[in-house]
Amino acid sequence: MIDLAPETVRPTLRKVTRGGLAMIIFCALAIFYLSYNLVVGDRGILAWLRLRGEIDKAQLTLQLLKTEKLNIEKKVNALHPENLDPDMLEERVRAVLGLGRPQETVILLRRNESHPPIIDNSKAIHINNK
């Protein structure tokens, strides 16, 4: 028969040896290191969210540039000799050569000034419209 006297029953807890304690500490540190890099590392969650935002901004910029490209292509097509639009041609002549009609006042806008100078129509070159 088994003797169940209190002095013969030992607790079932094992003693942790130095090697076992070192292994537990090593595993805990490895888990902490991997968890930290999962969140904060170069390829972690925070980096992924930041890159996601940059991708969204780049896609928006791409859409804006595509729209601008289409508008420019329409203007270029309107200037082709096969389908020349007189209004577009007049607009380009006015913009490039600075021409205007006698009853018009030409206002030159400079990109860096908040109040552009106004040029009197007597100084502008006039077009005779038939």
C-alpha cells in the first residue's frame, strides 16, 4: 500500500535550474523583441500604415495628373490642322503674342505678386477682327 503520510508527500513543483531559468528569460526576450519589431520595425504595422497613406496620396496625385493630361491632350488636338478650332487658335495667339482688341484691357498676371500691374490698352498690340 502507498504511504500517504504528510512527511512522505512532496510538492510536485519542479525546481527551476539555472539553465531552465536562462531559457525562460531568453524566450521571453525573443518574444518581446519580435513583438516590438512587428509593431514598430521597418516592416511593422506602423510602417505599413504609413506606406498605405503614401500610396493613397500617390494614387490621388496620379488621378489628378491623368485628368490634367487629358485636358492638355484636348487642347493640343484642338490645335491640329485637321480640326483647328478658331477660338482655341485665338486664345493661344493672345497668350503667346500678347495681342488684343482695341476695346480690351490686357492684364498681365505674375505668379509671385498678389497685385498684378494693369496695362493700358493703348500700349497693347491690336488685332483687326474681320
